[in-house]
Amino acid sequence: MFQFSSRYYNLETVTFVLPDGRPVRYKRRRFLPQGEGMPLLGEVNVAQGDRLDLTTARTLGDPEQFWRIADANNAMNPFDLTNEIGRRLRVPIPQAGA
């Protein structure tokens, strides 16, 4: 269902049975990790025109891993991370299974 690099890959898949007997499969809820406890690769400053996917491509080599930077910065809305020029963003070391 999800690629191994997805933030949802390791979540348990469960089944809910509707009143008419049809099964509906879904992933359990994902809770945000504590960003302060994540080991850091480094930090970057937000520049004019920065986007999180571009920052992630430069630092982690994969723009689809933007969620890792969002997690490391305790961001519920990743778009908020690049709103402030000069903001310092934590870039985590990618962890297996995270």
C-alpha cells in the first residue's frame, strides 16, 4: 500500500467491518515524534523562495522525505516551516523504521 520510505509504511493496517458486512482496511493513526530527541544531520536557514521539498532534496537527497524535516521541527503543517526567512530548520539523520 505504501512505499518503504513513506511515513505510514510501518503503521499497522487494521480492518473495520461496516454494518452491512463490508470490510474497510486502514492504517492506524500516526503520532508525531518529539523532534528535539531526533539525532541531527545538521541545520539550515530558510532563504527567500525556499520550499521544504527543495531543502529536503538538497539535504537528504529525496524531496519526498520532507516529512522528516517537519517531524524534526515539530511541525503539524510543513508549509509553515518556510514562511519565515532566516528560520533555522533542524535536519534529522534518517532513521530506519521511522
